[in-house]
Amino acid sequence: MKRGHLHHLELWRDDATAAEGPWPWLLQRLACSRTDTWATGCTWSLDATYVVLE
């Protein structure tokens, strides 16, 4: 991993699992794909970088 690159980001949101809203749209536009889901959140990944919405 190169210096200064984002490894992961965790965001705590009331609407983390909602199909609507800005998160799925934004992450899809950034070429991320949903790689995991659970009752209170989900993970979106692109290569070695991932975003956790919980």
C-alpha cells in the first residue's frame, strides 16, 4: 500500500442498511461493490480499500 492511501473508513449511521439514500449511490459511482452485510450494517470494497457503514 502506498503512503497516503485510504485503507478503510467506518461510518456510523442510522440508515446504514437503507437501499436508498446517498451511500449506495455514491459508493457505486466510486466503483465499490457491496461485499458483506449484517443486521446493522454493510461493507463496500474496492481493491484493498473498504468502507463500513454501521
